[in-house]
Amino acid sequence: MRNLPVSLWIGGALVGVIALAALVSLVWTPQDFATVAVSERFQPPSARYWLGTDQLGRDVLTQLMVGARNSLTIALVAVGLGGALGTALGLLAGAKGGWTEEIVLRLADFSFAFPALLFAIMLAAAFGPSFANAVVAIAFINIPVFVRVSCASARQVWQRDYVLAARASARGGLAITRDHVLPNIAAIVIVQATIDFAGAILIEAALSYLGLGVQPPEPSWGRMLSEAQTLLFLAPQLTVLPGLCIVATVLGFNLLGDGLRDLADPRREKAR
Amino acid sequence: MRRTALALTTALVALPLMALPGWARTEITLSTQQEPTVLDPTADATASIDSMLTQNVYESLTSVNEAGEVIPALATDWTVSEDGLTYTFTLASGVTFHDGTSFDAEDVLFSFNRAMAEDSTNPSKRIFEPITEITAPDAQTVVITIDHTDAFFLFNLAQGDASIVAPESVDGNATSPVGTGPFRFDSWTRGDRLTLVRNDDYRDLQDGMMERITFRFIADPTAVTNALMAGEIDGTAGFPSPELLPMFESDPRFTVAVGTTQGEVILALNNGRAPFDDIDARRAVNHGLNRQEIIDGAMYGYATPIGSFFPPSDANYVDLTGLYPFDPEVARSLLADAGIAEGTSIRLRIPPFAYATRSAVIIQAEMAAIGLDVEVEQLEWAAWMDQVYNGRDYEMTIIAHTSPNDLSNFTRGPNYFYGYDNPAFNTLWDQIVATADPVARGALLQDAQRFVADEAVHGFLFQLPSLGVYRTELSGYWVSSPVIFSPLADLRWTE
């Protein structure tokens, strides 16, 4: 087995730690995340509060863990939904070609023209701030990327000899897409999804920062940042910690994506 | 050698300044959290309209000083008849509106008739409710007859709702206000700033009055802090982040002015719909509120708890904070009595003010402890006015009532956003208004405080403090706010 890329290791480790924290929060957190105890605010790290408490006496570690869970859930569902829909549309365009391809690709271009974050803010503001609407907004802005990527790769596959052979033996478009095209573009789509994951985490943080994402009392890294903003001089750790979590997660997914791409495409690795 | 050079440089820099006798700064930039909806205080209840324009651009017959006493404004003098029902006002002479038209008794008649008209949109029509007749025997005299004695009448006439406007300019007041005050409106850049300039024709022009006053609309506490630190603004009357005050207190460039306001912050309950049409449900919420926790958590201790709807700075205040002691168990059993199931979902729809958003998180946790699942919804100010205040589409909200004498809010009936309607309270309030003797009126005001507290109409939280941060060289601002307007004619830069 050949050596795995370094970025894969680092990215995997970062994502692994965050994902582990999120998973653990499903069954155990140091404190209850919704508990407010003003008399306990601004506590330094202690045996009871491992990372101290915030301005309302909530346990920071608990907030970070449940925040990780919320961030990852939103990103996973949103990228999953957006990716599935985008890939399906891309495969359709790649298989049909002609007018269908024109329309699908031009629609993708059209939605590319909107800045993704602004578009998500618009959706969240129009339909009311909530967990579900944040997922829908982020899923929606993920569609066009997957349309482009899957359509372009699918078209290449459609020109391969084995596809021509399959067509010559009168197999249907759906069967060819399922048996030949999808398995061949899966690696590229997965790499794309990993990288989009990082973007989704960022957009969720931005939405929550603006009050349009996860609603209280559910913790969110973005809202922790915005709530601690005026406390920068009093309790800098309250902004630094959620900030570090966002940086670690985004960096982790980007490195993981890079590593997976190198793995999936050995020529790129040699070219570097 | 080095020291000489420094002294020389200092002298060179200081020289031009000293060479200009009478040089003084006459411009100031202040910030305010809330942007006005329109610029006409006789058309809309938004507090920032009054705080910027009333008694600055617009004037009323009377005014109020920082101690809360009624003082002359457009009426230089007045007499009240023996029976307390006829007021004769003598108007200031030689006054012109900012557009050059003259001011006389006809303008007063016009303003009052407009506010009292059937189709008037005045937000406080009850001010004018006692008036039966208003006449102008001559151009400098106005006689107002009322049908019952009203202890607050002269005080009420000072408010922005009773601003004197001119028939020639009234239609444009929403966007380009014209009044008689010491400052004239210059410009309003929506979302950014509003500028006033000195009215050089003002009848009582003083030396050193500001030539230009700019209000920046900055809602974000961090942005206000940064703007103060960077010198972009010279002060703010409503500093939104009490946790940052110690930082300004220790900075010699700034003065922190902590005073009182008339602003009762309440957890308003919609008495007009389930579940808070039930007094047990309202009392349950009151037992579930831990005021000290809210004050410490949301205001960092800079607020006084209240148990009813009355400012603690008033001589007639009764401390009712002990009426519903914090006790989640009692609250739970009251909720059960009211037939409200554990985990009932309640919307807490809040306006975008720091005191509201910060209190909301704590109240949400406190309500969870008594079995109410509170969902916090943060609305933009215009949406809050539209859906909560006018549309009454809410179960809970958090709002500061900054008007003075506003116990009368509880007489506003089922169409006011409280949804509270109780003839017994209306009778009590009529009595208060009709009682001229201060001691007897004080006793009745105390009864009224007990009444609304006993009815648990809302969750009464705390009295909003007046937290001002100003440049040290600035003087003439109000530390406490007995009314929602704040006259700026006395602002001065000192050496």
C-alpha cells in the first residue's frame, strides 16, 4: 500500500476530533446545554467546568460539543441533499445532452451568479430563522457546484469505449448511468462534497452569527461568537474557543478534501 | 536638546489654536440604537423620533426639565382657573417656523384639532381626550377647556405627541420636519444618520450652542464601542452594553453617566389570547421569573428590579418585587391549575434591542424550568411594530415602556397590544387623573401599582437605567430621563 498524503492525515485527525466530540455529545455532555446559571458566569476552567463558563454561566465545553453536533448535522444534511440533487441533475444533463444539458447548466450558472452567503441569508430571512431553514438554504446553494462537476465528468465517461459498447448492446441511458457513469464519477463527487462541507460549516456559522441559523437555546459556534463579541476584553476565551473550532473544522475538511483528491487522482500528486 | 525640540514643536502646534480667539467646537456626533420610522412624533410611537426631534426641532406649548418639572416652551406663561378646568396660555411672540412661516394661536388650534380629529393617527390621543373646547381670543392667547381636572395635563402637553406643527408644512413632516425649535432638520440618510443644524432665528439663542448635531444609527454594541473609541461619535445616551462600562469608566477621555429613566422593561404577556388570558398562567410566569438573575445576566447589575409598572425613582413608588417570589414549584402548580400541559410551546417575539435579546435567553431557561417551552423569535423593529404592537400576534415579548405616567397603558383596552381590559382599573385611573391633590393622587397611584401587579398583567422585570457615555469635554446632556425626549440646546464643548 502506498503512502497516504500528509494532508489526509492532518485533515482526518482534525475532523475526527470534532466529529468525536459531536458524537459524544449525543450521549453525554459535561453539563446540560440549556442551563443558565448567572451566578456561575465567567468561571475559569475547573474540574466542574473544563473550559470555564460563559456570560450566562453556561458550560463552554458543553456549548462547543453541542455546537459541533449542530454544525456537522446541518453541513451533513445540507451537503447530502444539495449533492444528491445536484449530482442527479448533472447526470441527467450528461446523459441527455442537447437542450436538457443547456437548460440545466444555464440554470446552474444562473444560481452561481448569486453570492452564496447572501442567497442563504435571503432564504433564511424570508422563511424565518430555524434549524430546518438553515439546512434548506445551505443545501440549495450547494446544488449548482455538483451539477457542474458531475455533468462535466459524466460527459467524459459517456465518450469512453466501454460506454459505446454498452450502448451498442442496446442498454438504456438509466442503466448505463447507474452501472458505468456513476461509479466512475463517484470519487470526484465525494472529493467535492468534502470540500463543500467546509463551506457549509462556514455558512452555518455566518447564518447563526447573524441570528438566522440555529436558534437558542441550541448552541451554535456562530452565535457563541456574536454573543461574546462585546466581551472580547473581559473574557477573550469566549470568542477564541468557538473561533478555533470553526477554523479547525474548516481546515480539516479542506485538507481531507485535498488528500482524497490526491488519492483519487495519482497523476495530480506526481505533478506537484 | 531633545526636550527643546519637543517644546518648540508644541509651541508651533499650539500657536495657531491660540491665535484664533473664540475658537470653539460647535459640532457633535451622537449615536442612537433605534432608527426612527418617520420624523413626525404626532404620527408614530417610535421612541427615537421623540428622543431626537421633540423640543429640538419641534416644540410644544410646555416642556419638562431634567427634574421632571413642567417649564414654559412655546407658551411663555399660563393661568389655570379656580376649578382647574380652563387653561389660558400666553404664547411666545415673534416666533417663526423653520420654513419662515409665522407661529401664532392659529397653529396651536390647527395642531390640536388635527391630533384630536376622528381620523387622527396620533399615537397618544388620550392626552387630548379631556379637551372640550380650544379657542384663540387673539393671536398670542390660547384658551383650552377640559371637562375634568387632569393632574398630568400640562406635563402631557410637553410631549412630542402634542408638538405644534404648521398647516403649511405638516404634510411633509414625516420626512422633512418643520418646527419652531432651536435646531432645524438638515438631512436624513436612512440606515446611516440624521443631521440637525442650529436655527439661527431661534428666540432664545445661546452662546456656544451646537451648530450641527449628527445622530448616527448604530445598533450593534461593538460598533458603538468602536465608534466611541475611534472618536467617530462623541457620545451616546443609550449605551447598549453595560459590561463595557467599566472600561469607559477607567478611560479619562470619557464620562459614564448612569441615571434613571421612565422605562419599565416588561415581559409583556398577551392577555387577549390563550394561554395568558388566564390569570393563573400569568401568575405562574411571574413566580417563574428570577429578576436578579435577569438583571445580573442581561444588565450586569446596572438596573433596579420592579414588581409593577412604575419607576422606582418616583416618590410614589411601591416596592412590589416580593409579590410573586421566585418559586418554580408554585409556578408549576399554577400552570397545572390553568390546565397548561408540561412542554407547551410559547413564542417570545422580541424587538432587536440588547436588553430584550439578552433577557430572552435567560427567561427562556427560567421558563423551561417551570415547564414552558419558549421559542425566541427576534424581529426587526418595523416587523415588531407591525406584527406584535399593531397586529397583537404574540404570546410573550420583551419591551421597555419609556413614556412617563404610562400606567394609563392598562386602560387602552382590548385593541392595545396588552389585550388587557378591566373596567375597575379604568375607573381607578380616571380617579387618579381627576385628583389634583398630590398626596391623595399619590395614594391612588400606589393602588394602581398594586392593582396591575396583583392582576399579574405582565412579568415586570426591571427599570431601564440611563447609561450614557460621553466625551469628558462635553457638558449639558441629561443624565436621567424623566421623559422620552432629550433637549440638546444646552450641549456645550468645554475646555
